[in-house]
Amino acid sequence: MIIKNDITAIKICGLTSVENALGVVRLGVDAIGLVFYSESPRNVDLKVAQQIVTHLPPFVSSVGLFVNPTQDQVLQTLELVDLTLLQFHGDEKPDFCSGFRKPYIKAVRVTDDVDLIEYSSMYAGAGASGLLLDAYSQGARGGTGETFDWGLIPSELEIPIVLAGGLTPNNVAKAIDCVRPWAVDVSSGVEGVLKGLKKLVLVRDFINEVKNADARRLKKTYST
């Protein structure tokens, strides 16, 4: 069954500056995501990433996103940036993902023909901390602003779910009610025109909607 969380964790992904990252953190998120993928408009410079992570307060996780990297690329990044968690967003196999002595999550782009139960079992067996479920896009690896059919998520997955894909302040509460993920992950849904720059008012609204959804569920649970 899906490992559910009474209080949904929040990750804001695709940060590209120290100032913006700290502004997001001050609003109360659990994790920030740094994209190490040169083809992404949110690709972050290694020195900037190092500065962001150095300035993070206690108990805020730093997540490094990679897409089909070489082993050396991951190791070189880890030499400079003290990441808490790795996120593999490409076609990486379980043995590759588990080879860096770091906790990791594996992203899956969900379509009708993707067997999420098989994915869950395969990566859980290789020590994954969770599966990140994202929308499929022909031309991009995440950050597209597109949602997917949450009804495709089975109830018997073995590891926690991080729900991504087109989440915004307008739909995240509905997503939490439907899926009950361990965490939610947003990037483009809290941006304006400029990719990689988060609008703090949207981040605030997103966090409030997550908290409101959790509070409604908890009130219902403990009042029955």
C-alpha cells in the first residue's frame, strides 16, 4: 500500500540563486531542488549551488536532480555540493542510482503503459527512498507544468510517493486529497515568466494550500 503522510512534505525545485532559495526556505518548505542538467532552463551553476546549500538552515534538505548523468558527473557535483538526497530523472538503472552512498529517489514519467508497481518493487529493492511521479512530456524532463491522471497511481506501491507534474496553488489541495502522497514537488507552478525564479507569493499560497488540505483531512480523521 502507499505509505501515507499525515503532514505532506513540500519541495520547491529548480532554484537558481541564493537569495531566491533563502526566500523560499523562510516560507517553511522541507526541501529545495537543484537541477544539474545542462539542457534545463533551471540548470544551476555548481558554485551557486554550493552557496545555496551552504546557507541552508538546519533540517532543510537539498536535493540534486540529474538526468542520465555519468558516474563522474554525479561524483564531481557531490565533491562541491553537499547534497542531502539525489533525484534521478532519466533512464538510470537501480544499481546506478544506489552507487553513490546517498539516499535517492527515482522519477517516473507516468503514462497508461508504465507499470508503477514494477517500478516501485525494482527501486525499493535497490534502496530508493521513494518514487517521484511526474507527467510525461516528449521534449522535457520535468518542469513542464503538465499534470497527469492521478487515477493511474495504484494503491499497493511499496515506497513513498513524491507527487509532481503541473502542481499549482490552485490544484495541489485536490491532488493531496486524491493521492495522499508523502510529499509534493513543484517548480513551474510557482514561477512567473522567468524560469528558475520562484515568485514568493505563489510559494506562500502553495504552502498554505498544502497545510489547509492536511488540516481538513486531520480534522475529519480525528472527529470520527
